[in-house]
Amino acid sequence: MMTDNIKSLPSLTETVRAHGLGANKKLGQHFLLDMNLTDKIARLADPLAGHHVAEVGPGPGGLTRALLLRGAQKLLALEMDERFMAPLAEIGDMADGRLEIIHGDALRIDIAGLLPAPRKIVANLPYNVGTKMLINWISAKPIFWEQMVLMFQKEVAQRVVAQPGDNAYGRLAILCQSTASCYMAFDVPARAFTPPPKVDSAVVVLEPLNKPFQDLKTLGEITAAAFGQRRKMLRGSLKSIAKKYDLILDDWLSACSIDPTARPETLPVKSFQDLVLKIKKP
Ligand code: SAM
């Protein structure tokens, strides 16, 4: 059986030792070597049989093994660090042609062009570029993924799922929740990684809404202005946007039933979407 082949590989700890794979901090490398944990993450993406998965930053391949063991039909592993090509190839040798490894910067790789639908993205993302990758994937047109299971540092994960009134509520929550339903699956303590990072991590799951909000660019612009001056009332922080789009600020806010003295963290996602729509159709 193919899964037995993968199980016969040396342990991840042995693989890391045999290939002399020290972590490179510049590439945000913190490895998960506990297969119970990688399986717990992969399980969030069930069912995997019949699905195609892109994994960004497979590193030594713990999550890669788990995704293959859970039956991913095809797994596209995108890794920037050449040192991992050999250990990943060892997994590929046991995967019956289901693993394709690409050496390169995932920010520059067109996942949809390389992997047929239905697609999922599952990754323990590098901290330094994780948020940028997330924004790229939620801004893609059309949305090319049917689910994303992503590990971030916990503070970023909280900013994805935050609700109005939460400290973490802001631009990232509004952009993500305008595209997908988002939930926090579980925390992963720093000590679970080799080497341990300074902060804890968490896994979030995103599934596209039936009708994702289309104009994330203007939504990003409005939320950046509103939350850039969090403590200010909206009539102060949105002044420059009203000017840019030639709108009378009070009329614009009133058309969206928004109190000009409100602060941004009190408004639901829908109010920010209304602000965008009323720019286009006053
Ligand atoms: N998935 C592995 C695990 O859980 O043990 C490694 C996770 S580590 C947090 C992030 C991985 O992303 C590293 O292997 C790093 O080399 C890789 N990486 C960093 N920047 C990348 C980029 N722009 N494109 C592809 N991989 C990248």
C-alpha cells in the first residue's frame, strides 16, 4: 500500500539529522517534527482523496507526509530552500507520483496554473511572508481554492478571525471575512516547533463564501484609512477617502447608516462593504 511506503521513511528527526538541516531564520523556518501534530493539521483538510493540495514551505516534509498519508490525490509542494529538495524527493519516491516538488518562491508561483481543481492550500507558513501570501490568495480572481488550512503566528490568526469589538479586529479580518468564512481551529504552542519560535502559533481554516466581495482593493483602502487611526471617529479618519472620491462625507456615511462619531472597531464587516458600494453607486 502506498501509505505504508510513506510510513517506512526514516523519522523526521532522523531526516533532519541525516541531511544536516539547521533552521534558517531568514526564511522563517520552524519545523514540526511530531507526526501526531502534522496529522491533526492535515485532518482539518479532510476529505483529501480526490483533492489537489498546494503546500507552501514543506521544509523537511512533516505536513507533506501527513497530507499524502491522508490521501491527497496530488500534492504540489512549493519550497524556496534548496536544502529540502533531497528529503522531499525521498518522500516523492514513496508517493506513487502524487507529490510534485517545486523549488522557488511561492509568492511568484501561479498555483492555479500548475494544479487542477479542486484545490486546497495547506501550510505551516513562514512568519515573514505568511500574511502577504494570505492576502494574495484571498484577492485572487476568481478564488481558485475551495479551502485553506493555514498556520500563522497566533497574533495573525487572531487578526483573521476577529469580530467587531475585539482588539485584533481590523483590516485583515474585514478582507478575509469578505471572501471566506474563517475559523480558528486550534493553537500550537511555541515548544511544538524545532527550533521554538518566540510566540505561539494557531491554525485557521478559510472556506470561500458563495459570493465573495468583489472589490477588495477599495475595501483595503477604506479599512487602512479607518484603522490607521483606530482611536479617531470615522468622520475624521475617512475624510481623505471622501475627498479622493469626491463624496460629501456626512452624506456618504449616512447612506450607509453609519454614525459619523463611531469608531472603526465597532462596525460590522458589512458596513465597510457598504462604504465601498456607495462610492461606486452614490
Ligand atoms: N512545513 C514545514 C514544517 O511544518 O515543519 C516548515 C514550515 S517553516 C515555518 C516555513 C517554510 O517555508 C520553510 O521551509 C521555508 O524555507 C519556506 N519558505 C519561506 N519563504 C518561502 C517562500 N517565499 N516560498 C516558498 N517557501 C518558503
